[in-house]
Amino acid sequence: MAVRAAALTRSEENIVAIVVNGVKLADTDLEREMPAYADTPDAQQAALTAAVLRRVLLDEAAQLYIVAAAQGDEAMIEALLDHQLAEAAAPTHEECERHYLADLERWRVNERARVSHILFQVTEKVDLAALRQRAQQTLDELLQSGDLELRFVHFARTVSNCPSGVDGGALGEIGRGDTVVAFEHAVFAAPAGTLCPVLVETEFGFHIIRVHEKSPGLVLPFDQVEVRIRVAMSQALRDLAERRYVMEAVSRANIQGWKNGVAT
């Protein structure tokens, strides 16, 4: 198989040496796992670990007489985990509320800002240091200008590489998620009626950003987001319980030739 030829550089010495509950892992066990880990730094070791864990969990399912609704190893392992983690702790109302209060900004909606910018665009052959210096000099001049409105429009029309330059750099209103992350962070961190005091670098280049007006939107009340918080926290608790269970299952298993996730 192509996977074996490309990746199994130590399969013969590793696979035959790993025995899980009296059963030797075979090359096919590793080949089965390899596609999922082909892009990881140590694909073979990751696949070995996955093969060992699959065998451990299937043995656990057999010992507990687990019956899956569908055919296949994945369905069997899922049925095992559902059975063993059915009573995983669920977050209380109070825990969900504490989670909500700890990060109220996460639940803010309809926050808007009216923005203008001047873009110094990064292109394939541009001298990046020279471009940054030019952008910084322009920002410094604007910060020291006694007539920011006129000077900003002038620079937007004469040096900006964004089509908005013809309109004095005006981008109109933007909201969360409308722009790239660095640009968004700068806009919503700046007070209304101000010029961002530092250049903002994005994948497009260097931006000089002016925030004209801001609408803070509103923070959704707890009762509107409690279900979403509960689902997210429940999943996090389930993931933690699953990791603990798998570690316990591994400690119960009789595994030879494999220690702490490494073939020995």
C-alpha cells in the first residue's frame, strides 16, 4: 500500500512488539490509523497510539457486553463511551451563570463602528521595511496635525492603496466579524472620535485607522444564552471525563511494548 511504503519505516519492529491484552497489533492496524495523522509531526507514533487505544477500548466494550446500534469499531467505541460517561457531571445553573459573568463581552451583539482607514498595501516585491517606515511617517504627521479631518482625507486620497481612498478612506459602518481580526481588535478597542495611535498590521498591509462613531450594542441577558453555555460546558466536561476514562482503561489493560504513548 502507498501509505505503508511512505510512512511505515519501522513497522516490522514496532507493530509486532506491541501486544494489547494478549493480541499483537498488526501492520494493518497501523495502516488503518495513518490517514488521520498523515499531517502530524510524528505520524507513525500518533497512529501507533491510536491503534493501541482502539484495541484497549474495543476490549473494554467486549468485557462490558456493550451492544452498538450500528456496525463497526467506531460505533462500538462510541457506545462504550456513552455507557460509561452517561453520568458525567453536568454544569449547574450557578456554574453557567458564573461562566457568563466572567466574560460578558463574549455575549455582546450589534456592536458597530463608523471607520476610515489609509492602507499601505503589501505586495509581492515591496520593500517591507520602507513601506512600514512610510506608513509610520504618515501616522506620525497625522497624530501631530492640527487639522486631522482634512489631513486624513488628503492622505487617504493620495497614498492609500484601498479603493476607499477616493472617499477619504471611509469604510462606513462595520461590525464584529466584518473584517480581519487584527483590524477588528484595533477598531473596537479605540474610543470614538480618535485616531489609532499605532499602525495596524494585517495580511493586506499597514493600516492607519480612524474611528468616527461607535454604537456599543448590547450584552445578551443570561437567560438568552444559558442553553448555549450549558451545551458548551457539558461538552467540555464530557471531554474531560472521556480523557480520564481512556487513561484509566489504558492503566487496566495489559500492554507490552508500549509505554506512555511510545513504542518500546
